[in-house]
Amino acid sequence: MARPHWAAPHSARLTRLNSLLRRNESLCVDSFIAEGWVLLPELLTPAELECLGLALERCEGAAHQQGPKRQARRDDAGSHPLMNLHEWEPAFAALLGRAPLPRILSLLFGHDPFLASMNARVVEPGEASQGLHRDTPGSRSTYEHPQLIQVVWMLDGFQKRNGGTRVISGSHRWAWARRPVACDVRHLKTIRANAGSALVFDGRIWHGSGLNHTTARRRAVFAQYRSLDWGEYHVKPRPPRTAIRARLRE
């Protein structure tokens, strides 16, 4: 039977698919470099979100049963993060290999991503907003390459009403001594995205969650990645930003 005119040979389809993926990766990297964050919409299916929601419930139950030593301290907004989820439930560990994140993180770091922690943060109804802050320590803030990248997996949609993460775009390029002032806060952007999306941001960017005005919880999983030379920061220089784009052409 003759092949339909639209059906390309398998190798040709793979070539076009790889080309498309490379273009998307390039756009993601460019956005991350310019803004300090990039949004990857709806990477997870409804079935996967349901599975992760049930897994989170089991983790919360286990943390409660094992007492305060197994539960994390409250953060400045009052919520209880749950720690090291990938060690508790396989469903969370599976997020680590979800495309296109490993490739994008490798391009940004210059090596395979190194997971430092995977925690859940549940923002309860009426919970206060989180103060604006950075995640990267000052001693590791001056390199062009990020030393810390957060990936926020949204188990519920992020909106302004439910306290979705707020960011000041471009603030990862600020001098470390600079703090947000009124004119900067006017440019504070709330990330809006459907459940199953992933927000990837540089740990140097100023960010924080908002006030949850709704009657529903907002659940998210935070996977924190660090540079492999975290402990060698002062003696091992990193390549410039142009090297990131060069790797896209390899």
C-alpha cells in the first residue's frame, strides 16, 4: 500500500521533531537568561496530577504520624513544606526525568542537573503572602551561570486569587546589595498557569507567593537544583552566557 503523501519516513519525522525541540529549548533558554524565569505549560496529564495529589496526601499523613521531627518548620507565610518527597513516593521521583526539563537544566548549568531537594508547599485558604526573597546565597550570586534553579510543579493552577508565585523579572541580574523598592514592586508579576505546568526560575530572582483569597488549597512541588561546583565556587570559574547558546548548536 502506498504511503499517504503526508506521512514522512520515520527518520525524517524524527529529524523534524528534534529540530522543533531544539528551537523550543533555545526559546526557553533565551527567556530564562533575559527574565530569570520560564514557564513550561501543562507538562502533566490530569491522570498524573491525580496520582501526585494522592501521593501528597499519603506524605502528609505519614508526616503527621511520625511527629514534628518528620515535619518541616513553618516558612514565613505560615505553611508547612514537606521535605524530600522523591524519597517517599515514586510518583514524585518520576518528575525528575520529565522532558524537556533535564535537557534545559543541563544547558543552563553546563552539566547534568544535580537535585538538592524536592519539597511540597501547600498554601492554605486565607494564608498570608510570602515576603519577597532570593533563594541563592549572596556568596554564590555573582556568576553569570545560575548556581541554583528552582522548578515549581503546579499540582493546582496558579492565579493571583490563590496566591500564585510572584516574580520581578530581570532581578536575577541586579547587584546583590540591591533590594526591591516601590518602583520595582510595581513590576511584580504573578505567574498564571494551569495545573500540571512547571515554573523554572533562577534562585537569584526576587520572588514570593501571594495571599490565597480562595477557599481551596494551592499545592506545589519545589525541586531545587544546584551547580555541581557549589562547594568550589571561588576557585572554579563558569563559562559566559554565550557558552549556553553554543551548547544548543552541538
